[in-house]
Amino acid sequence: MPCGSSVLLITALDGLVPVVLDRVLPDLVPYNASVGPHVDDQLRRLTLTDAGLAERERLVLAACRSPGLPHEATMGLPAW
């Protein structure tokens, strides 16, 4: 995926996350909600905006909640 595309990443996640969760039916979904892909992260390979990160979190957590899958999330602090 080319760097700098919040829309491409969110579109890919929207199409993949629900399908994968439906196929795997995990007992627990661990989710690392890191800020590494943020536009201001110096080590980034993606450049998500604040809105892109928020949409990513909403999408992943909604995909877990919808079928009632247990999930947990960890969050990292930015290095910048």
C-alpha cells in the first residue's frame, strides 16, 4: 500500500476485518491500537491523520462488537 493513504487503509480494513473475524471466530481479539502509522510518527510507513486513526479504531472495534466477540485493546504513546 502506498504511503500516505488513510482512505486506502480504512477501505482495506473495512473489507477485511469483518471477513477475517467471521472466518476465524476467535475466542478473544487482541488489538494493538498503536499510533505508529500517524503522519507525525518519525518511523512511519503510513501517514494516517488523526481522523484516519479514529476511523481505524471505530472500524476494528465495531467489527468486534457486532458479532459479540470479546476483545481488548492496548494503546501506545507517540514517540514524538
